[in-house]
Amino acid sequence: MKIGIAADHGGYALKESLVRYLQSRNYDVKDFGAHSLDDQDDYPDFVVPLAKAVASGEVDRGIAVCGSGVGASIAANKVKGVRAALISDPFSARQGVEDDDMNLICLGGRVIGERLAEVFVDGFLNATFSGAERHKRRLAKVANLENQ
Ligand code: RB5
């Protein structure tokens, strides 16, 4: 599975830690930056290219980190085909994929620690969309909004 990851300065430290974690688990990781810590950088500059790569299929799943995870989530969901959510518990990390086909997880680098982030990322990456009719019906209603 190819994983894209991105962060601004608020998520930079957690992103660097997650890149090492994912590589140690033999994931193919594409890092969309930031590639150095710059406290003046802006999360859309990194999150939007990541979101576009998820939408196009260049990467299979995305991980976006900013200080709270809120800005990353707002930005990522502007890209057609992206289903992003800010995750702060392990249940939602898994169920967000199983029920809602979440393809990009957002995390708060100033909110959660490295180990908890790894637990959430593991849940996200190990889950698959159930494909249940009721979930497909709901997702179709959401996807329709992208064509209005
Ligand atoms: C940057 O200071 C901070 O606002 C950003 O990382 C993020 O938390 C936005 O949602």
C-alpha cells in the first residue's frame, strides 16, 4: 500500500515520527512535505497536493497532520474524491474506513502523542470499506454534492 503524508509546522514533528514508523512497517511512503520546520508555512500548501494524490490514486491513502488537524481536514475535503476526517479515537479510525470509506486521516500534532497516532494510523490502514448497500447509498448522497 502506498501512503502519502503531509504536515505544516504544527504537525511536522509528528509527521517525521510517522514517516519513520510507516517505513519500519514496510509501507511505501511519499512525503508531500513540509521537508523542514518553518513556523510560517501554511497547511494547504502541503495538504492539498496530498489530497489530490489520494483523489487521483497516486497514493492509496493519505495522512495529514497540522497543529489541531482541523485545518488539514477542512482543506483536504475541498478536493473532489477525498473523504477526510480528523480522528481522535481508535474506534473512528477504523469505522471511518469501514462505513464511510475515509481515504485520508487527519491528526492533531499538538493534540496527540506519537504512540496514539500510530494506533490510529494502524486502525485506519488496516481497515477496508465494508461496501454495504446502506453505506454506499449514503456515500452517493455525499458524492452528489461534488457535482452541484
Ligand atoms: C498553525 O499554527 C495551526 O493553525 C495549524 O497547524 C492547524 O492547527 C490548523 O488547523
